[in-house]
Amino acid sequence: AKSNGRNALQQFTPELGRRADERLALSRRMRAALSNGEFRLDYQPQVDLQSNRVTGVEALLRWTDSELGPVSPATFIPIAEENGLIVPIGEWVMQQACFQAQVWQASLPGLRMSVNLSPRQFARGDFLRVVQRALARARLSPRLLELEITEGALMSVGALDVLRALRAMDIDIAIDDFGTGYSSLSYIRNFHAERLKLDMSFVSGIGRHREDEVITRAILSLGRALGFQVVAEGVETDTQLSFLRRHGCRVVQGYRFARPMPAADAHAFISQFNEGALA
Ligand code: C2E
Ligand code: CA
Ligand code: CA
Ligand code: CA
């Protein structure tokens, strides 16, 4: 018989969320999670290597279910995309991140907030209005908001028009997981993006696999030549950091500097880090 006790569910890893009955159970629990206040955001600092300052943060969604405990985004986000809950959840994320960004402007002026978007949010007719409303409610300048979108989301009909509209609103675009998608390189000209986020899978190979180093260097030089800022994600080691620095990477994000943290911890970290940079 299937065990359904607490213990069986304690570690909800991506492996577990794969089975159909488990996905269904998670899907059901997720429906109440928003109104029960079970979601929160963590914030991971992004360090500008030129100024040696934290210039932005990425908002990362966290879900702690009352019985299951913390559920990994790698598990629940694909399910939320499938059942459509990513739309209301994504709206909550956008609003929450904008509020937080505005609160931080008083002590950390200019700090930029990056928010992940699901393709499903992006494809909706009311998407631009949702973004505008979140900014207006938070009284946040659109210049301080960046939206992270994967290449896949940009391949759909109408996506480029939405990008153009976002740019016209002064909102920045970052192409997430860059290098892992399907787009042809010539296509990135049309993306209207400011930044490319070099996927962690390449970064983690630095110092270990020559191919990953070659691809990393190629993306950095492509970014430079075409005017994109490249953000390296998943930077964990000094070896990776010095390689990226040496090859002209401008911004890094990863455990080497900081993990994603609750707002208060992130604020303390950034204040301290940037004070040190000025000293
Ligand atoms: P992502 O957008 O590529 O986010 C980066 C992931 O790498 C995060 O995982 C982050 O915690 C992790 N990470 C950061 N630095 C390091 C490092 O140095 N080493 C390692 N091993 N990992 C690092 P997380 O928070 O589990 O999120 C996983 C994915 O879930 C995200 O990947 C993103 O695709 C999705 N996600 C998270 N929050 C949201 C959200 O609010 N909306 C949507 N649509 N997707 C989200
Ligand atoms: Ca991201
Ligand atoms: Ca990524
Ligand atoms: Ca991703």
C-alpha cells in the first residue's frame, strides 16, 4: 500500500514530484497556499564586479506547506505552470517584489529588483497591465524593475511586441538560462534585452570542463560585441569567479557571495557589503 504518512513526504524533492499522484496532491495543496500565506520571497544579491557593489537582487519564490514543509521551486513551479496557478502566484510575486524594492530604496537607492516570469504569465493579454498595476501600487520606478524571461518564452507569437512594450515602459529584460534554449543566435538581436544570464550549467564547469569554459568565453564576448551585459549565475568558487573576472564578466550571482535570503537578511548583507566596497 502507498504510504501517506508525514515521513514519506518530508523531503519533497524534484524526484518525488515526478509521480502523477504526487503531482496531483501538490497541485491540490497549492490551491490554498496563496490565501494561506504560505508563499514568501527570498532575495539573492547580484554583485557588480566593476564597482564591487551589490547592484541588484533576484526574487526567488519559496513555498512552505503546513504539512509537507518546504517544497522546492524546481518541483512546484512546473506543476503551477501546468495547472495555471502560476498566473495568480506570479502576480503575487510581482507585487511583493515591487513593494520590497520600494521599501529598500530609502537605504539602498538604485537597488534593482529582478523578477522571474513564467511563459504563461508572459503570454496573457493582461500581462502589461498587471506589471503596471504592481509598479503603481508600490510607487516603484519601472527603471528599478527587471524581468527575467527564458528564451523559450520569447519564441511565441506576439512575444516580441510585449518585449518592445516593456522596453517602452523603461523596464529591463534579462534572458534567463542563456545558452540552454533553442533560439538561433541571430535572434537575440530581436530580444530587446539588456542582459543575458549565463546559465549555471556552464559556470559550474569552469575549471573542470574545457567545453564549458569555451562556451562561457564565447557568450561573454558575444555579449560585449552586441552590447548585452552578461550576468553569471551559480558562481560558487574562487576559480569560477576569477575566470569570469578575467574574461570580462560584469555581474555575478551565486553562493560564492550570497545565497537567496529572507528580506531582512538580504538587506543586512547588502548594506554591509556595499559599506565595505566604499571603505
Ligand atoms: P533560476 O531563475 O535559474 O534561479 C536560479 C536558481 O539557482 C535558484 O534556485 C537559486 O537559488 C539557485 N542558485 C543561486 N546561486 C546558486 C549557486 O551558487 N549554486 C547553486 N547550486 N544554485 C544556486 P531556486 O530558488 O530553487 O529556483 C529554481 C527555479 O525556479 C528558478 O531558476 C526559476 O526558474 C524558478 N523560479 C523561482 N522563483 C520563481 C518565480 O517567482 N516565478 C517563476 N516563474 N519561476 C521562479
Ligand atoms: Ca532567474
Ligand atoms: Ca537561470
Ligand atoms: Ca531557470
